[in-house]
Amino acid sequence: MPLLEVAGLKRSFVAPDGSRHLVIDIPHFAIEKESQVALSGESGLGKTTFLHLIAGILKPDSGTIRLDGIEVSRLPEAARDRVRATHIGYIFQTFNLLPAFTCLENLLVGMSFGPGVNRERAEALLRRVGLGGRLHHHPRQLSTGQQQRVAVARALANGPQLVLADEPTGNLDSTNANEVLQLIRETCAENKAALLLVSHDRQALARFQNVLELAHINRARIEGVSA
């Protein structure tokens, strides 16, 4: 059984003129446990929407999303939030760190929504990403690359089965981008978490053996379908 399996997934949005625009129309998509898959596509093709559907942040118009046998797409919002907190780690392009909290506290807050707070694990993860000397620094006291490292550690804090990474190198220079990408791949493998990364950065995509084009699986974009 795949770790993640999507079938007949559709999601549309209402345009300013009141018409509905179909953004996601994916007949089938699946990834295996502990696999690492990159999804390629330019901005505006629905990559973030697809990740938000998988994570349960958005609810599909129709179709199913199964994560380790759990049909996430049919759960109410509170239950989707619990699944996301315990089974999914999310790395955002904009980091989404809590500015009033330290590096360590950012991880501990995330843990409080999952299986439980584990300070020892949080500290170990921050050391693993090279921030053992900055546990009590606030995001504003860190470089951009260091902030993304905190975000990587936070995504792994609850021991997720799946890590979703949305353009995680988009705000980094080339040196930091390469280092963070390698770190994401290594730490996911070490924690036995599958990785689904979306990007339009060809250098980042070249690091993956398994690269899929979103336009090849999303009929809404290939055929210009609207609803």
C-alpha cells in the first residue's frame, strides 16, 4: 500500500467575476513510504494548492486523499488538523516561524499539537541542523539560511511519515539552497519520512532521481478545463 494515494482529486476557486476556475484535477498520484519525490512546475500551476490539499489545509471539491490508510479528504477540519500535526511535516518557502519564540520554542510549540512535547528530541534536531548554539535565539537573530534550518527541524519534530516542502529553497542564495536541500533529504532519510518537494528550481530538481511534472498529472492545466 502506498503511503500517500490520491484519486479523482479536484479543487476549484471562485474568480472575482463569480465564475469557478478548476485548479486541480488529478486522476491519480501516489508515493511510497520513505520515498523522495520532486514535483516540478512553474508558479501558478497549483503546486501549493496540491500540497495544501494533501496536508488537509484545504478540502477538495471531490476525490480522495489517503495517507497511510487514513482518508484525510473526508475528515472534518479538526480531525484533519490532528492528522497534519501527527503524520505530516510542512516546510514553507517563507519559513512561517513564530517571531516571538526562540528556535527551541518554535519546535516545542509545534510538538504541543502532536504526540507531545519532547525537549530532548527538539534540541537534538536543532543540533542536527547545525543550530545547537542557537537554541535560544529568535528568528530575527538568525540568517535566512538558519531560519530555514529551524523550519526543517520543526517539520521533523513530531516524527511525521510524510514531509511536504513547498519551494523550500526559493528565498535562499545558491550556497544556502544547496546546503538546505541536502539537509532536508538527509534528515528525512534519517527519520524514515517520505519527502514530497515542489519546486520550479531546475538545480534543486536535478538532485532528485524521481521528478514528476505537475502538468503531466494535473488535467486542469493540461487541457484548460474550467468549471
